[in-house]
Amino acid sequence: MRIMTWLLMSLCVLLVPTANAGEEPDLHPQLEFFRPYLDTYWIGDLSEPGSDQAKIDRAHWQRALNGNAIKTIHSLNDGEYGGESIIFWDEQKQTLAYYYFTTAGFYTHGTMTFHADTNVLEAYEQVENNANGITAVKSTSQFDINAATLTSSSQYLKNDEWVSGHSAVYRLSGPLDIIFH
């Protein structure tokens, strides 16, 4: 009798439709422009022109914290360096904000502005505990979901002088292993 009761209960659970079946998961309204990039993997070449040392970056974007945040993780050269970001809408400041934590022991915090007319995301962040004297970063990222690319470039405030940082064109990829040592 117990087995029959268990089977009937299991069948009922399987047949009851769920409220969210077929619906997209919730996402904070101020994060909606990120939706096409969620659950995607990207690969970019950050190698310096003329350098023999390859710098291949792999990244994954995903919905986090019940849709109240976006989480990105990335790994350069299979764990040589990597980081995780949490992007969220700061209600008090009325802006996109984020924290970025790295395997190098420093972290950053900043704000972003998305320009819908050009699909450009501008970011400015303060850097904490960087061993190389970098205290701030400003960056620009342009999204092109049709071309399946994300182009980014940055500048670093190092010893009170803005210097060129990394730049790369990321391409949409199939699932990738994001490796940390």
C-alpha cells in the first residue's frame, strides 16, 4: 500500500504544472539588457601584439541571487589569473554597481553606465590592494549579439597616471571550463 501511495503522489507532482514553466527567470528590470548574455560563454585573446606569450581568457555570464544580480567568472590561461564579478542595481545610488574579486588578492568596486543606443557599457572602478600600484580602472565594452562579439578595452590609473590596459575581442563560444588553480 505504501508503494502505491508513493507512486500516486509522485505522479501527481509530475502532472501539476509549475507556475514558471516556459517563462524566463526573473531578472531585476535594470539588468534586463544583460539577458541575451546570460548563460553564455566567451573566449578572448588578451595577448599583447608581438608577444610570444598567449593570454587566453575564458568567461561565463549567469543570472545570480534570484535575478537581482549578474555573476561573471573568468580565467586567464586556465587559472593563471581569474576573477568573479557580481553586478547589481544599487537602489540607493540609482546606478549599476559591481564588485570584482581576483585570484591575485586584490578586488575592485565600481559603477557602470549602459548606453542602449550603442550597446556600450562604460565602467569606472576603484582598485583595492593592488601590488602594481593600480588604484583605478576605466573600461568600455561594446556588445554585439548579432556578431557574437564583445569588444573591451581599459585604462589603468597607475602611480597617478592613466596608462593603456588590456583590450580584447571576445567571441561567443560553446560551454567552456573556467579553471582556477
